[in-house]
Amino acid sequence: MALLPPITSFHFSVIFLDLQPNIEIGFQSVSGLSGTIETETIAEGGENRFKHQLPTGVTFPNLVLKRSLKISSSVTAWCEDAIEKFIFKPIDLLVILHNEQHLPLYSWKVVHAIPVSWSVSDFNAESSELAIESLELKYQYYQSISANDVIPF
């Protein structure tokens, strides 16, 4: 059995399924693909040695996307509609991790995302850094998708 090489995290793309154009490959980082199971503590009558921990649901943190500031972008326009006009259009998106041949290795579908925060990094005339925009999205849940079900582009 051949050993597979370790998976790197720097070759990925983000596809916004309900925006045109839907592909936004220029993100430098994606975070927030995690879930935490909430539990409820139940004490059993007459049993003092321990308490039962019963699962009650799953919570998901906000998805945070960072990239260099874009002047014209369907994603930025979507965020501006939410923040400036209070118009919300929930969308689904894919986060796809690629191999060195740009083929999908693993992907996640993020369901029913809405922007809850948009920010730009500080401007500083004394440094030569890129202006970075951060998008923070609230979503209902994510699901893993087989690499075979993702169409390479």
C-alpha cells in the first residue's frame, strides 16, 4: 500500500454558488470550518458519582475569508447590499482544497451563508502592505463533499 503525501492547505478556491461570476479564487485564508457539539448535563437521581452529558445540537463559528481588497467583485457587492442596504440574500458556497494538479482533494459546502461583518485592514503610509478585506459569514451548517462530486475548473 503506497503512502499518500501530506495534504497542504495553501492551494484552495472558494466558489459562491448563487453569485455571478461565482468563482473567487483570490482568497488568502479561510477559517471557521468547524463544528462543536453542545451537550446538556443531566443528573440522575440517587447517582452522585457522575452526571450524564447528552448531545443537544451542533454550533458552527462564523466563516472568515480574507483577501486583498477588490474594487469590483460580486462578493463585495453582496456584502455591501447586506451592510449598507440591509438586503440579505443567503447563498451557498464551496471551499475546495486542490492538489498540485489543481484537482479537488476535499471540499465543503457551506449552506445558507449571509455576511455579518466586512472590514478592511488599517491604512498606513509608513508600510508597503496590501490592503486586506475580511468577510465574516454566518451560516447554518456545512457538509463534506466527495472530491468525485466536485467539477474541476
